[in-house]
Amino acid sequence: MRGAKAPKEASRPGRGARRYLATYVAVAVLLVLGVYVAVFERGKPADDQLEGTAVWAVQADRVQRLELDNGRERVVLARDGQSWRVVQPVAWPADTVAVRELLDSVAGLKAERTVAEEGADLSSFGLVRPSFRLQVELAGGQQRRLLVGDKSPVADSYYVQVEGSPAVYLVSGWWLDRLRKSAHDLRDKRVANFPVDQVRRVRLIRSDTSQPLVELVRQEGTWRMAAPFADLAEADEVESLLWALNGLVAEQFVDRPGPASSYGLDRPRLLVELQGEGPSPFSLRVSIGREAGDRDSFYVQTDRGPTVYRVRAPDFKPLGVTALGLLRQKLLEVDGTAAEKVVFHRQGEVVTVAKGRNGWTANGAAVSDVSLAGLWDALSNVRVRAVRRDRQPSAVQAKAEARVEVTVPGRVLTLALSREGSKALAVVTGRPYVYEVESGTAGHLADVFSRLVKGAGASGGQARSSQ
């Protein structure tokens, strides 16, 4: 149109704006780096200081006992074979990783410099009454003691001395933070430490009944339900439950707990009983008590001692467990590489999908790998919605509106589907009950087999093998 103005070009920042933008980005990067240094590198000595003067000659693998005393708490650790234990202020297994880090720091302790030699006034360094003592006992009974005095007035460093030696050193606070550990820091915080792969029986009991909500047994490598009904269990769900229990970590220890009711442990929300086999058979009972301040925290106690643990475990799986959730959901788990033939019956229609010398056919016509993949997927996705123990499998078989027969080496698996009002019911070889499934299951399978036949008839050609 005459006189119409060309649209304006989208505005772009000029050179000056771009220059300012680059400056802003550079400032932002420096701020991020500054925060990182302030949070994560605060007090860490420079590399040359990490390679400074050795305060003492201690080898980590020769340490047999450690005593840490900060004036308020005395912590004693002792080697116990290949592991370590907290001896004081409470007898408890030690955290292997925390102790290893402590030993590495003890053995690697370096000083920034020597600030005084023999004859120095130790009171001026706070070493007459040290704020922290670390005693090391080595193999053979030899003992060394490290004394920590005042903080240097000009840096985040402290004056230290090895008892019996005249030298006074200046040591970075970063090193000392790695040595000044509390009993809580060094305790093993795992609440229910057990070998998951050796568990053979699991019982979960609610507080409102003495009967198990669920009882599971592993037989010949297969998880099965023993209660509330006998059936196959979903292995992944059982393992997930066990790992959630095994992964509980204490935020707080109550070593001298009050009445069980104070923690909701007189009537626990959930009681879990485990039995394990193998080289070291074991049993373990874990009680889950009330919430502890918020929905993600709660109290736990085991039968291995009186200590009550406060743990934080958002979405703790065992609390929401149901029998249906642990039941094996798939009624037909079909391996296409093992199957030899599949026959579908519905309303007088029969579709036979068979593997021959030249591959797979549907009613005699070759089928594609894509169509076969769709068939295996459809069969494997017939899933349980409910267990109908009030119905007899023979009645479903007699009234079946559809039937699928899958031939595998040595046996035939049969899935029968019937209707009861708006509900679809199913029975299958190897499973003991009647199961409620998606209401449109029979129709969906009919569509899958119909498309398989139509696709085979349209494609013609040579049969394909299922990979």
C-alpha cells in the first residue's frame, strides 16, 4: 500500500549498552566466586601452607586410640579390628568415613611457621590452659599429645604445641576444624544397618492390628507375599522398601530416652521386622514413631538398644506401603525372544501369531518387528488394579469373553478375561486369584491383534524374526 511505512527494526542494544552488560556479567561472576570462596574455602590454608612444617610424625595406620577433649566433651575412639568404635562418652560404632578423615588430618597436620622455641612464655600463647587437647596412642603404646592454645590476633590461625616439645607453631584454623570433632560427628548415624541382599523375610505391622499388613518371603531369589494373601511380589518395590529402611540416618541421638509414649513408640505407626540369612544370620525390628517437629522428621527405635533416633526422611516409602503396592502388577510378563506362539480368542474370532522357520506370522501372513513389539508391550501391560479374593478363578474361566494363550518352552500361559458389570476381571496361569484389571483390557487386546493381522495382510512378503 502506498505511503505505508516499513516496520521498524527491532531495537538492539547499542555499543554502550553492550559494554555495560559485559561489565555487569563480569561483576556477577566475581560475586559468585567471592561467595564460593567465603563459604567453601574459608580458612583453608594456601597450597604452600599445606606443604608446610610437619607438627609431628604420626602415621594414620599406626594409630590405635584417639582422645579429643575440648573442655566440654571428651571423646575417645578405639580401633576395633578393621573398624573403629566410639568408647566415650557413649559406646557406639564409629563412622568409618569420618574417622578416616580425622586420621588423615592427624597424620597430615602442618604448621604455617614456628613462632617460638625453647624458653617461651607459654601463657602468652594460651598453652598453659589449652582450649583443645588431642591425644594419639600408636601401636606399641607410644602416646603423643597435641595442645591447642589461643587464636592468633592477626589471622584465622592458632598456636599449638606437641606436649614435651619446646616449639610453638602457628596452625591454620582450617586444619583444627578438621580435628575438633564431637561424638555426634564421629558416631555411625545409620539407624538400621543391615545387608539388604541377605534379607529373606519382611513383616510390616500397623499399630492398630497385631496381624501383618504385609509379610514377604524371598524363595530361590523370588519375592513372594505370604500375607495378607499368598501371591508374587514386585521385586523392585520390595528392594526399594528395604533400601529406604537401610538408608535412614540419624539427625539426633536420644541415648537416655523418656517414656516410649513421648516418641509415639508405645504404639508405633509402623513396625518392620526383618530376618536375614547368609554367613551371619540376623534379625532386626524397627519401630517408626510419631512425627518430630515436621512431616519429614520422625522418631525411630530398633531392638538393638534403647537409643531413640530422630531422622529426617521425606517421602519415607515404608509409611505409605500397601499390599497392592507390593504385589506384582503385571499378569503376563512376556519375553518375545522366548515365546513360540500366541493365540487370541474372542467372540468366535481366533488370531494365531506363531514363530516359524522364517520368522513370525499372524494367521499365516508375515508380521513386522514393530507390530510384534506392540503385541509384547500390550500383553505385558495387563496390570492388576485389585485382588478379588471373593471370586473364583473357575467362574472367570467359564465366562471368559476373551482368552490369550502364550506358548513358551515347556508350558502354555493362559490369560482369561471376563466382565462383571463395569469391571473387568482376569485370571492367569501361575497366579492364584481373580484380579481386577482396566475395564477396556479385552477390547484393547482385540484391537492390537486386529491391527497385527491387518498389517500382516497388507505387508505380505517374508516373515520377520522377533529380536
